[in-house]
Amino acid sequence: MFCVIVGCGRVGSRVASMLSRNGHNVAIIDKNADAFALLPPEFDGLTVVGTGFDEEVLRSAGIEQADVFAALSDNDNVNIMSSAVAKTIFGIKRVITRVFNPDREKTFRMLGLEIVSPTVLGAEQVYSRFIMGENSAHLYLGENNIEILEHSYEPMDHPETVADIEIENEIRVIAIIRNNTSMIPREDDLLKKGDRVITAVSVSSIHKAHKTFGFRTGRKEAV
């Protein structure tokens, strides 16, 4: 799969790294060349300096061959303009757009864009969208203040069990999908690369969930 990403911030760089590491071809665009320092040394994709809605910049990134496009900058206006160009001018069928202002979601969806929110599992959610399409789940259970989240498990540099990623009364693994088979896990079940992990997370613990699932490189990073 060939992927073009706009925005090499914390989420964009993480998604690009995950895709590249899993064998996909990636081009990432950012107006600031220094932003590419967030990419790991082993990243073997293409980096392009420029704005994500500039047609020539997009062509330099290979947009005409892209299977999926994602606008993941920290600016809603840049994301909507970049997504609109990818969708309408270059005819990209799958366009993923990061939205900060919830009031704009309806407009974005009317344009046929897949929406992700920075209030949930950032890079993991976007990566799930690349790999699984809109099957990645994000549900808000109103008055119960609980979100049901789904992400593709990325292993640490040591084995982890279900118990290792749970936090009592805050994050609970409720199901695992492995090889197209779902199961209710035990605390001592080992997680495997590619598992689809379904978690119930209290809204007040979203920050912790982001730390738990958003960075799977074996090191702690500031959020």
C-alpha cells in the first residue's frame, strides 16, 4: 500500500513510522523540514517539504499513485484543504482527516472524508484506519463516561500480557480479535503483533490510554 501523509507532528510521524515498519510505502509532507527529526532513523519513506494542499508538492510526494491519503497536521484548515485537493483533484478514494473542532465534523463527512479525533487514540486510531478502513471503532457511551476503543496492537521490546496494559478502574481489555477470531481474554494472555485490542476506557483516563497505546516503541515520550 502506498500512503501519503500531511503533517509530521507527533501523530503523523508515528503513523508514518508504523506503516513503514510494516512494509508499506510512505511519503510524508511537512512545511517545516525540522519536523522530520521526529521520524526514527530506520524510516525509509519519502520526506517532502511543502504545504499539503499545494498540487506540485503533492505530486512530488507521489499522490497520483497513493492508495490512502491522510491529513494529520495540527490545523483544521490545512487538513480540510489538503483533503479536498486529494479527494477532488487527484481522485483519492480513501482520505483520512484529523479534526480538532467537532463543529466541523459534519462538513468534513459530507465531503466523503474519514474523520479521526485527537481526543482519542491518536496515531493508533489513524494506523487502524489505514489498515482496517473505517472498521476501527470509537464509541462514546454518553452518561456512563466510558469510551469503547479499538486499536491494532504494536508490541514493545518485551512480551506483554493483557494485565500489563490494563489499569484498574480506568482501562480494561474486553476483547481481542486475532486471525479473524474474537475472544474474551484472560489477564495472563500474551498479546501478539496484529491483535485488534478492544478496550473500555474511562473518559477521565484518555490521557493515560494515549500514553499506554499511543507510543509502542519501548520508550516514554512527552504528551
